Amino acid sequence: MAGFASYLLFVAGLMTGLGVIVFTLVDRWDAILAALAGEQIPHRAQVVSRHVVRMRPKARTYRPVPSRQQIRRAAA
């Protein structure tokens, strides 16, 4: 039973590797054909997200303690 499980694990790894190779070949087919024809390989721009998400606390309108300005006004 352990031998059969290891065989299935091996075959699954083999199929995964083969799938990655085929996906890479299909994904870059234009570059492969251009290289075989001796043409310039088309350049693909990398997709880069320029929007930086920052975690900021929500701005509170209500403050449980008086502000410094309110304290100064009350003391004057």
C-alpha cells in the first residue's frame, strides 16, 4: 500500500512539473517563435500596482477628552 501511495505521489509531482512546463511554453509562445525566426523578442511590460494600501485608523469626530485648544480657551 505504501508503495502505491508513493507511486501516486511521484506521478502527481511529474504531472505538476509537466503542467508548469506546458503552461510556460504556451504563455511565451510569441517569444519562442520570434527567437526561432531570429527576430526581436517582444517585450512585455510588467504589471505593477502603484497604489499602496496603508492601514490608517478612522478619523474620529468625537473625542472623549477636550482638545488642547479647548483647554486653553477655558483657562483664559
